[in-house]
Amino acid sequence: MSRLIVISNRVQPPKTGPGGNQGGLAVALLAALREQGGIWFGWSGETTEEFSGHINFQQGGGVTTATIDLEPQDVDEYYNGYANRTLWPLFHYRIDLTEFERDFGSGYRRVNQRFADTVRPLIEDDDLVWVHDYHLMPLGQELRDRGFRNRLGFFLHIPWPPARLLLSLPSHRQLVETLFAYDVVGFHTEDWLDSFRDYVTKQLGGTLGPNDTVTYQGRTIRAIAAPIGIETKEFEEAAAGNDARFARERMYMSSTGRSLIVGVDRLDYSKGLTERFLGYERFLQQNPERNGLVYMLQIAPPSREKVNTYQEIRANLDALSGRINGEYADIDWVPIRYVNKGFPRPTLAGIYRAARIGLVTPLRDGMNLVAKEYVAAQDPSDPGVLILSSFAGAAAQLKEAVLVNPYSAEELSDAIVKALEMPRAERIRRWEALIDNVRREDVFWWCDLFLAALRGDAGAEAAAREEERA
């Protein structure tokens, strides 16, 4: 069996024992690497005065990771710059926040070249290579330029924007053309896939063919929709474990009988936190009889703190939560608990189970795994209600959630009332439909689906698709 080489911006080394809480993507990729053998390659997150190409190898749990350090200029231009101040906002439909700087683009190309130069000697002739996310879109072309002939796949974990937005990106054509160096390109949803096809056919003059193929200038690739899931079984077990039980009891004791509404999001403008707070404020305005009977816990660990727009959103939310609490709080009740730190996943599982409502309302999201985690954590006999943005990729699968327009404070307010008043029988019916999808299309199903397409294994891919339809 050929090895699997996973390449991503950051690498998450396998951990064991207390505190070894990996995200769903890491769990799936580590499982695939254990099964097939191979290497997970990427940036260490550390800097070095001068890039040397030195690779730090680590082994643990049957997996080898290989990381490199980058120069401070690389981090500023490639990561903080082009990746997170140009591509991230643009691909999340925020052209107003997108920064176009020539230095950003040159840093992005330079780091992709450094990745290619460094990882190329590690790859054997029959290895499968799987590149992840917007940081490394040109990496496939850089590898091909270095004589690479292996099967090569790319998966985009964020939305693909409409052509009218992508056209605002300088050198947008060259960026998209690099994707034709891959054999398989994957997206979370049919919507993102359709936007990609639309750009290729209308802007590049490419053509669509059978079996998800797309052809441009003689190069044919497969472009597929493959929605990522979570490690459902493990998360359900965590929700029933001692750490989660302790967290749940803490929430019950501190709630003193009030209904908990929970949101868990990285501190990012794409998550719709400002709009969520305003929607919750509208609920408090329109339903004064419920004041003191509910509260919202918003967990929002900071991210990308060196980028100005992230500093601004934190300051805005600090002020907004303070204003809402100042206006509506009582001596024994605070309407919003706003926490700027992360928690271990078993603790989050317990918080999810304690919550009557899971509020997941991004303005735009490639998938959103918090929605699926909330579903997996629920008590089957008395589940909570998932309120989900229609603009999250997860909405295409989780159709029994209460779907909302996150820009509308009225819709958010009405959805909270609906969820609080929803009879148990309806909550159970909705949850059973949701958990069926979350269990069936978990992260391992996603991983198998993409790798089957990358191998060209039509039988295995067809079986995964049949399981999806069932």
C-alpha cells in the first residue's frame, strides 16, 4: 500500500493521555497516516532568523510529523498577510476587509516554494500526497515544476467565493490555474463546488465532463464535494465521560434553573458574533418576561491577534457584551457570559449537553464542526435545539436544525423563542435526524471518500456515496 503524505500549514503532532485533545481533522488524518504509513508535513508555528530548510521529525502513536520553521518576514507576508488578510476575508465574502499588497503575494509564493523544496525529497514514487487549505493552493504546481508525478489531491476547508468577488483578487487567474496541477480538488459543499466550476468555465474557458471532471488547457482534474464530519463515536463517548459530566454539573449549578444558550467560536468576523449578540439583545427586548430565565454563554478564544481586524472585533465584542449586560443584568443574573479562552473538548461536550440551545450562526463558513459537535453531545431523551446559519456549509446536511439568516436580529430572536418553546417530542424528532447524518458522514467517512477519489478507486468511492444517500 502506498504511503500518505499530508501537507498543511500547521501540523498537530499526536498526543496521548490527559490533555491530548485533537480536533476532528487531526484525528482523521492521524488515523489515515497510522493505517497507511507516511508523514504529516508543515510549519511548526515557530520562527527562525534565517530559513535553512531544516526539518524537525517527531514520532508518536505510529505517526511521523515533519515541521519547518519560517522567517519572521515569511510569517508576516505569507500567514498574517496573504493567507489571513487577503484570501481569508475574500473567500468569506468580506471584500471590504480584504487587503491587496504586492509583498503579501510574493511572500505567499516564496513560502509555497520553500514547502515544495523541503518536502520533495521526503516523497517516494508511489506516495499519495494530500494538500490542505488556502495557505497552500499553489503548492501542487510548485511540486509539479520540480518533477513530481505522484497522485496529488487538494482540499479547501473554507468557502469558494463567487466569481464576481474572486475577480477582485490580483492574479486570480494564475491562482486558480495552479489548482489544475492536482488530480483531485475537494470542497465541503455543492455550493462551493458550483462556484469553482462557474469560475473555471466562464473566466478560464474550461469545460465540464463526466464523473465530476473539469478540463482546462488539456489538463483534466476531478472536482468533488466531500463534506467533512467529526469523530462522532469518540465525541459521544466524551460527552458521557467524567470530564464532561463534571462540566455539565458545573453549568447546571451555576445556571440555577435558567436555560443555557451556548455559542463556541474562534474569535473571527466570519463567525457572526456581533450579529449574534445583537440578535440575542433583540430577544431580550421583545421578550422581557423571559429576562432572568435564560442566559447566553459565548466562548470565543482569540486568534490571529497580530491582524488588525481581529483586534477590532475583540474590542467591539467587549464593548457590546458590556453594554448589553449593563442594560439588562440584575443583581442575580447576567444575560451574557463572554469568555475569551478555549476549553478541552470533553469540557465543551459537557457544556453542549447542558445547553438548551446551540447557537451556531456564522455569516459564512466552509462547514462548521461546532454544529455537529453540539448534536453529538446531546442527551437522546432530552436533546437541545440547534439554531444554525443558512450560510454555514453544515446547513446542507443538518436540515432539521432551526435554520436562520444570521444577519437578521428578528430571525435570531424568533428562533430562540421557537427553540425554548419546542416540545420534547419535536426536539427528539429533529435530533434523531441530525445525529443520523452526523454519525453516518463522520470524519472517517470524509477521509475515506476523498482518498478513494485520489486513488482512483471508483468502487470504494461509490460505496461511500451510497452510504451517504442511505
